[in-house]
Amino acid sequence: MEAAKISGTAILPAGSTIPGRDEVLGQAIPFDRARWLSLLPDSGWWPGELDTCPIVAGRARVDRSTVFGISRRADTVEGRRHLLTASLVWGSGTKARSVARHARIFTSSSVSDIDAHLAAALGVLRQEGAVRAYFAFNNGNRIKFLGPAFFTKVLYFAGHDHPVGPWRPLILDSVVARSLRVADAEVKWPRGGWTTPRYSRYLSVTHNHAEVTGVLPDQVEAALFSHGRRLS
């Protein structure tokens, strides 16, 4: 399938299917509760909603809708901790290596530093919007080992349904970037380490595409992710 180049709003291959919002919200990832609990600073970082997730093929599965529910408490210290944990759980799956790698943030920074950086970056999100919050997480409020692929998950869940400014925050990871490398001939899309201008461009073209096609931006993000997986 030939990919459409970015021109105006075309950022998906011709004939691509954009998933419905219910499908996006229902995207569920299996997780291992015991494995995560052993790596958190203490059990207070674990959101209770994860204990009520459905069991499929012997594994608990958390979907986007559940993490959105958890994000509604992000105006408190405990709520921000729960949002961070839920975002990591949703994005990691069950492989021991993946979980251990993403949980390194809890042994590489003090709890007080993590709390402070989360509060500051999410405060920027609420006051100044997604791009400035991306800059905050990527610079002065950086949490060691919490890179763009995961802090954009935190931003997405915290701000997509209540955006400030012109753009809703969206997830940008290596799979989405793989799609953008094919679609966007005007700039270079590396595998990681995306600058704030790259994130701004991603939000701009994704929102334009969403507006023209009459969907929400995270539906376009999900379509980009799906296409990126097929390119691997």
C-alpha cells in the first residue's frame, strides 16, 4: 500500500481505516499485578481500579477508558502517582524485561522529585497546553527513564478530554514515529528523542487530519500506531 505524503491533512495511507472512539477507548493491555507491586515505591502508588479490570485468558487487562478514569484524580499527589503507574502499566504489557525497564524511574529518582516533576509538568499542561507540557517533561521537569514515549501517555490521559489551547496531547512513541517517517517527507523522524518542535508538528498534522475526517485526534493516533506496527 502506498503511503500518502503529508500535504494538507493526509498522514495515513490511502484506504486506511480510522478506528471508532469506542474501539480506541477499549484498547486493552494485559498486565501482571504482582510484578508491578514489587517494583513500586509502596502499595500506595497502585490505583484500585486496576484490581477490578477484567480477566482475559488468565490475565488482567486494562484499557484506555480505565486509565482515563484514573486520570480524573490527577489534581492530588496520590492521583498523579496513580496516573503515572496506570500509564506505565497500560504501556508495558506483561514481559518481565519491559516492566523492569519502565519501572526504573522509581529507583533512579526520589519519590519527592517524581512528585514535584509530575505536579509541575501537569500544571503546565493545565495552564499552557500540550506543547509546553511536553517541553517541561523533556527539560526542567524531566524524570529519569521516563522518556517521551511514556510521558506523552501521561499527558494524553491527563489532558486529551479537557484540552488547553489548540491541540489535545497525544501519544508519540517509536511505532507512531515509524508511520510518520513514511508519511512526512519534509522532516526527519528519528526512532526516539523527539524535540518539542517535532511534537508540535505531530499534533498539528494529526489534529488537521482529525478535523477534516470528523474524528477525535486519538483516533488518528491509533490509526498511525496500527499502520506503524504493520511497517515493522
